[in-house]
Amino acid sequence: MKKFSGALHRKRKRDSKSVWDGNGERGSKMKILIAMDSFKGCMTSLEAGYAAEEGARRVFPDAGILVRPLADGGEGTVEALTPGLGGVIRTARVCGPLGRSVDCRYGVVEREKLGIIEMSGAAGITLIKPEERNPMSTSTWGVGQVILEAVKEGCRRFLIGIGGSATNDGGLGMLRAFGYEFVREDGSQVREAADLGRIAEIRGDKVAPELAECVFRVACDVTNPLCGPEGASAVFGPQKGAAPEMVRQLDLGLGHFAEVTRGRYPEADPAAPGAGAAGGLGFAFQAYTNAVLEPGIRIVLEEMRLEEKIARADLVITGEGRLDGQSMMGKAPVGVAGLAKKYGKRVLAFSGSAAEDARACNEAGIDAYFPILREAVTLEEAMEKERARKNLRDTVEQALRLLRI
């Protein structure tokens, strides 16, 4: 196991003693909350936040500035939230989607008994080559392994991001790692998605007992059911390598899996919104664990307790790598803006780029947004970390100068 340590974590600890906390708050100074999502491939959430802080301090050197990490429950959630909540990042060696060992990073926040996991770290589509994609055989086994590792660390609450999967096994692999056995009529065990339709019996006598104590908040931003034309196989299967006949087989298999599951857990609902997420992993969480599927940004904002900070702020600064019309669909900056408007706060957003339809963000509560690119450069040059940090810092400075006029 490897612990996360570094300048950003130490900086976060210094922030925790800032003018914002408890009796240390100084009412006369301007209070600025900065919560930036990552600029993917360029800056982490905290790196972007601290760059924005540098720009803000050039204009308001005496302000009480609080930097908090931000994510939407997808890629980067572990890296952003774990240090932000005072936890450590560990690495577990687990089975990847095709059985090869992979290193999966996950977060442990000891004081909260909280585990933070991205399923893509163990069963993500980026872990296999395009020519290897085959949802008939890819497995979520490693997801179950990393959850059990966190359980051994004392975690009993979990934040799980389930985007970016390579799988369509209905969570079979994860459940098998937990100790469930899915048995054919001849007594042999079903081990992969191709054989979901052959399950005759589910046995749970070997399931890790600690799982009964665990609660899962699953970050899920899709509403697809498990089966049918809008289900996991039909909508997401082709992205994972499924040809039309394979889609049909997978859909039938998931349907049978749901039917057998309902024989053991009558409240299991394959039609529930999100059941088809991550190749049916959403269904497995809903049916076999104490889990709730929720929009990722809602979970993150609540776990970070950002609302209470926003309520005390005079100005909120947010942003991400790109702002566009899709930012309205559960993205982190718009989630922050929505909370800010609940308290009538001003919100400024900064991004690497902004599409023409990013104007929709204004309607969602972002008062003004600013792309940070300051000269004509290639995409590779624009994404150089030091250049991006400087551009963000300088753009924040110039935008905040307007507040002094």
C-alpha cells in the first residue's frame, strides 16, 4: 500500500486552519471560495484551485480564500476528494477487466470510515486495448477486490464512481469477489457475462460478513435500465466491443440474471433508473448491497460540505477544462453554481476553453465565465502544466480586478 503525500496535501492542511474555520473567521475581510474541477490531462482539481488562489491574492491580498477540491464523481474523484477530506490514497493490486493485474488507486478517510473508489481503476475501458474489447468476457472482479481492501482498512461508508467501464457482466465479477456463488444446474460456477443466462442458483453463505455493515453512495449520472433498447447492452455495449448479435446475447443474459436475482432479493428492480450503468453494475449495487445511486456532483458537494462554505462566501470561483452546453448535464461547476445561487452568491468560472453554447452556463447560475487561453498555441502547448497554471492565475487576476472598480 502506498500513501499519498506531497505539497498539495500539506497546502490543504494549511488551508484547514484558515480564516474560514470556526472561531477564526474574520468577518470584515472578503471571503472567496475556490472549487475548481480538474483540467483533465493538465491540472488536478487542487492544482487549478491553488493557481486561481494566486491570481485572486494579487487583487485581494488580505482576503480569506478557501480552496476546496471538486469532482463530479467520475475520473479524478479519488485524486481530488481524498486529500480534500484529509485522507490518504492507497494502491491495491487487483485483477483488471481481462484478468491481468492492475494497480488501482483508492482513497481512505479514516476518521469518516470512508472509502473513495472509481470502478474504472479496476475495470475501466482505458485498461485494455481497443482490439481487446469484449464485454462477453470482461469482468468487474477487481472492483470487488478493491472494495474488500478498503473494508479491511476499516471503511464502512463508500463513495463509488462507476463511469468508464469495460464491462457488461451485471456486476457478476464484483459479487463473486464478495463471496457470492452463481451456480449452473450441473453445479459448476458461472464466471463471466457470456454465461449469465445459465445461472440456476445464487449462494451467499460465503459472502464477507463486513459487507452487511457497509453503505454505498454510487455516483451515477445515467438513468438507463438494465435491459431492453435503452439498457446496458444496447446503449453501451457497442462502445465496449459488442457486435449486434453479442448485444442480443448480453441483454438476454442480464435479463435472466435479474430474474434469478429477484428470486433471492424480491425488491431488486432491473427497470430502476441507473440499473444499466457500467454494464449493469448499478443493478448489482442496488440489489445486493445497501446502496443508493445518485448524481455524482450531489454526492461530492455533500461529502465536501461545500454548501456551508458557499453560504459564508462573498464570491465563488469554479471551473473546469472545458465549458460547453454539456456542462449543464451534472458537471461540477454548474453544481457549485446552483448551490451558490441558493444563497445569492456571485459565481465566476474559468476554463481552458469555452464553446459557443457555453452561454447556457449563465442560465445555470454562472454569472460570467472566462476561457484562460491567452495566445495562439497548439493544444499540446496549451495543456503544458506550467503554461496552464500561469494562464489561469493571470486570467483570474484580471477578472477580479473588475470587482475593485
